[in-house]
Amino acid sequence: MGLEAIPLRSVEYGGIVLEEFDIDAVIARKPAVVLVDEIGPHQRSRQRHSKGTRTWKKLLARGIEVYTAVNIQHLESQVMLWHKSPG
């Protein structure tokens, strides 16, 4: 038995078509748990849940546990900023 995949939704942004997380499809499915690949960075459209924080808060409010994958490069860039900060 594998994991069910919710299809991404296509949106136009800046003259190009992007695929992004479809929160409405997830909410309609009503899963107990959802795994979201990089919850914030790929949501660029002006949809009602365009910020990653709002997305997972909306899911949590509906009783859906949210897990996310993180690109290690994002963490590495934050470490570099931390090392450069004074103090």
C-alpha cells in the first residue's frame, strides 16, 4: 500500500504556469495526516492560502496533522546568515 498523492493545481503567476499545493483538495479529502513537500516556498500565486504558515494552520485547525519535507539548502543558507550575524 502506497501513499495517496493529491494532484497539484496549476496556476498562472508572472506569465508562467506553475503547479502548487492544492489545499482545497486536501481539505475535501479529510485525511488524518498530510505530508507536504516544502510547505512554503512553492506557493507563489495569490490564492487565499499563499503563505505556508497560513496553509498548515488551516489544516491543523481542521484536525489534519501536517508534516513537511525541507530542502537542506534552505537550512544551510540560514546557518550562514546566523554565522554572519553580530554577537
